[in-house]
Amino acid sequence: MMIKIVDDQISREELVILADETFKTMVKGVADLERRVIAVGGSLHADAEALLLENGSRQQDLWGFNINFNDTLESSLEYTSMINIRPKDGNMSMHIKRVDICEKVLALVRERVRWQA
């Protein structure tokens, strides 16, 4: 299963192709808020997280999300992942609890994903 690190842009169509390899209607992703890259694809957020760590990311900068293919990018994002359970960072659940982190993830995904042609 392919995981792609996106440091420029990826189209919605490319995300659909990645999703077709696994969950069909959604794709998993991990955002590196410091390096301003995302990793998308694969069956586990942990795999995308590991790939980013191998490529110079730091654990504290990584947050997991899902993209479902709804009408808008905003309505498609879910801020839920096992990698988000980080008690030392004050996040005790799979869902990102801090609004500012969710806003940063959304802004980065908007920057990296071409949702419409």
C-alpha cells in the first residue's frame, strides 16, 4: 500500500486512487505542522507517521487525520487517529482536542490538497 509524502500539492483524484487501495471512501493522513508536509495513504496512520519520522519529522509535530470524500474539504476532514493519543501533550483521546491544532491541520491540508480542479 502506497503512502505518499506531499510537500507540494496532491489532487483529490490522486487521493481517491490512494483510497481505492484500502478504505475506498476515505484516506488516512498525517500532518507535520512544523515541516508543512502531509503523508497520505496506507492502512495505518502509524505507517505514515513512521515514514515522516524516517524523513526528518519530529513526533511532537505530527497529528493524524482522515479525509472522507464529502462535498467540501472542511466537511471531509476528521481529526481522529490512534497517533493522536498523547498524554504528555495533553491529548488523551484519538480525537485532536485542541481547536488551534485542528485549525493548523486544516490549513495545512488546504495548502497541500487541490480539492477542486
